[in-house]
Amino acid sequence: MIPHMSPIRKRIRPGRKQVRAISNGVKKKSEHLVLAGLLKRLAPRIGARVLLEPEWKIAGQIQFDNGGKSYFRYNTLDLNPVGASDIAKDKDYANFFMRKMGYPTVRGKSFFSDEWCGAIGSKRNVHAAYRYAQTLGFPVIVKPNSGTQGTDVALVHTKKDFYRAMKQIFKHDRIALVQTYVRGRDYRIVVLDKEIISAYERIPLNVIGDGRSTIRQLLAKKSRAFVASSRDTRINMRDPRITAKLKHQGVALMSVPKLGEQIFLLDNANLSSGGDAVDVTKKIHPAFAKLAIQLTRDMGLRLCGVDLMIAGNVAQKPQKYWILEINAAPGLDHYVKTGKAQQKIVENLYLKVLNSLSHK
């Protein structure tokens, strides 16, 4: 394997009043990360307190009543081992180890920006990536190797779209993955040690026609609903992936869907990109629960989000499925806003995390 080293993803410190990020066609504005506020509110229940760095409010120290201290930054807690967490952040390496242990991963290969090809003496550039995509057969998935929240993930059908998507990835990352497109239902299972904390189906950004409104109007209405429910996502209607997705369905932003007609606008199902969550925590088949717990352990993690694509559904005995990714810092910022039951699940998760950290 080629040494990946650190990605060149630009890191910009957010201002106190505004954090802006463009991800999957969604702009996040005035974002106050859920984790910091949640830990600050929950810590007193176990006799602990949280000290937040005051300027940015994204890094904190948890002070326990036994004198112990633990730290967090964004959604990353002092819980998972550093080495295992770093492997989980690198999709290519994570897939390698999961595949070697017999887990069904999505077929794919990593390719590099021209700059990185020159630095490491590799010929696996964007043109080699396109030739590989042809061997897989279009459509294919392209994604950054180190990205989160579905940023720059695209399903591409044509050569033009492929090169455009790869160019976008290489603006932020040295490494891109080209993968077979697998069909099914997208789930995330969140594991803490030997327990399933939550499981939910992720449905890509979509609108349902009312027979009168254009897709643009329906999207604007959905965006307002996000704001009303405190979801910090706003839809970027100029995202080329939305344009391409609509074109592939034979419609455009000014089209008027029929009453009850469902129109999908993105292929990735991340909640941060405007996707919907359907909670299935109580419906998950024991075999899938066992799989997620074992995978978390095999990857050296304690807290993990396991992303699955299932041909069928998570309530059925596993037959055909793929491990899409694992996440050592599964952000639940959007999941927590999907209902009171989900809010309770997230609170219970972090209470358990705090108790665990207090005994380290």
C-alpha cells in the first residue's frame, strides 16, 4: 500500500458566532456543536464539570470528582485508542484491515492528486482512476479518503462528471477512492463497548411532490423545516451533485413533481447533507447487532459508528450486505434533532461515556 500520511484538508478555525462549512450541498451556519453543550449539561449528574476553551467553544476538559481529567475536541472524545482512531479516519486503510478479517467491504481502490503522485512516485493519478472506474463499470462512487459527513461524495455516471468530482475532492484531499456502486438500504449502527446504542436508516435528501410546488420550492420548505427543528443544515441548490442527480431523473429544480412523487437530490444519505433518519434501534436483527459489536472490537475501538448497505433491511437475518465505513467519532448532532426518543438515546450514550471516562 502507498503511505498516505496526513491529508491536506484545510483546517480553518471557526469564529465564535459563526461556523461555516460546505458539505454535501448543505451550508452549516451559526453552528454550536452539540457535544460540548451536551457534556456540559450532563457532567454534573455524575459529579463532574466541563471547562470549555472560551473563544471557540469546541475544545474542553472534563474534570471528575476523583481528580481525573479527560479531553474532547469537536466530536472526538478521549475514549478510543489513538492508533485505532487514525486507522478509522483513513477509509482505504480501514477497508484493507476489515477485508483481511473477512468483513464484506465495497470493492474499490485509492488514487492520488498529481502533486501527491509526484511526491511518492506513483502513476495512480486521476487518469488511472478513470480507467479503473471503467473496469468497475459506471456508475461508480468517488469519495475523499479522509472526509467526514459525506463531504464531496458523489455517484458519477459519465466521464465528465467523474473528472469534475475528482477535481473537487483533490481541492481538499490528496487521496480519492473509486468504488463500485452498491445498492440497498443505508444504516448506521452506533456501538459503545458491547452495547448497541442506536441504529437508524439513513435516507438521502429528498422531497415529496404536492402537485403544485416546484422542486426548488419544496427544497426551500424543507430547509425552513430544518431551521424550525434546530437542525443546522441549509441546502445549497447550486451543488453540482444536485443538478446531476435531478438530470439523471429527467427533472430540474423548476420541475413540479406529481402529488406523492418522491424526488431524490443526493445519493449519499448522511444526515448532515439533509438526509432523513428512521430509528430502527428496537428492530435490529441480533446478527447485525453482533456484527457491529464484533467489528468495533476487531478495529480496536470502543465507540464506533458502523455504516452498512443492506440488500434487504436490518431487521432481517443478514444475507447480502457491505460495510461502507466505520467512524470512530460518530457525530450525533443531527440524529439528536430527529425526535425526543433520539435525544434521550444520545443523552444516555454520553452519560455512559462520561462514567466510562471517569474510571480510566
